[in-house]
Amino acid sequence: MDYVDNIIDAPSYTSPPAIVQYAESQARFLPIRITSQNNQYTLLVSEKDSNVLYLIGSNQNNVEESLAPIALDAVSVNDCVIKCQEVIGLKINEIAKLSGVSRATLDLHRKGANVKDMTLYHKLYSFVSKIEERYGNSIKGGIRNVLVDRKTLVQHIMKHPNNLEQTFLFIEEVSEKLQKMNITQSSMDASKSNVRLTGIGRMA
């Protein structure tokens, strides 16, 4: 089955931009799919302009005809914060730093205060959206405890706030390491647990 891999953006006054299709067997690389009233759509971020999103109807015969840009102007500050938290597990102070504002200012913006420039919020939202397209929220579990070049992924991201695209190599490496990890659940006998907890909380 063919999936959309890349979008070559073009000015809004021209014909819809061309797309490239490819066959991909690894599910984590597949784009976000949205199903509404039995119609399936694909949400993609333009490779050339991260401020442009495309909603592609995959059930149409001619995919190019269904290209429809979604302006990031509709994305609020709170949308950006929620996306960062749910997809990669960033903390509020980290989101504020990447957005170029203080924690207090971010809180005001989330409550509806006027935002003079949404550029950095939109840039961060687009960056995290790309991560979600490729890996879902699987990166969230390793952003703070998987080392790449002796640093965690969150440290790499915070180091490049002005060029977040540079961190995709690190993100890919973290993803590969997470896939190789085997997490096993251990169980403990109830009687042993009681022995270990005996005496805890008692006054001497």
C-alpha cells in the first residue's frame, strides 16, 4: 500500500503541490490518520514550510486533488503545550524556554492573554507534530532516561531551541534504543512484602 512521504510546497496561488508516494512496512513511520464519518484523512506537515499542514483525503482517486492546507493560525498556545506534553513529555518550564518566553508569560498566554508573535509556538508545534507522525508518543518514555552522546534527548532538544530539526538524528537513535529494550514486570510474594514493610512508620 502506498503512503505519502513528502510534500513539495508551493505558493497558494499555484496548483496543489506535488507529493511522493512510497511503500513503508514500519508502522512508526506512517503519518497520522484521521477517520471522520467513514472518510479517512492523512495529516502531514510540509517539508519545505513547517507553518503549513495538509489534510489529505486518502479515499479519493486522485490524492493530489484532496490536498488542503491547514493554517497554523488555528493552533493555540494551549494546543502547543498539550501536544508537547502528550507526545514527548516536555515540562512546562521546558516548553516556555523553547517558546522563548518565561514560565509566567506562558501561563498568561495559556489563559488567553494577547500573544504578539506566535511564530515560536507554531514552530514548536510543527516540530512535535513531525515527531508524532514518525514515532507516535513512543519517544516520551525515553526522553529523560536514554543517553545519546552522553546526553538525554531532552538535553539535546533544549540545546538547539533555534534549530530543532538538528535533533531528529538523536530522536531516531533514541527510538532504535527503545525498540531494543525489553521491559519485564517482576512480582513479589505478599508475605515478603509484609516482612519488608514491618516497622515502617512506628515511633521508636
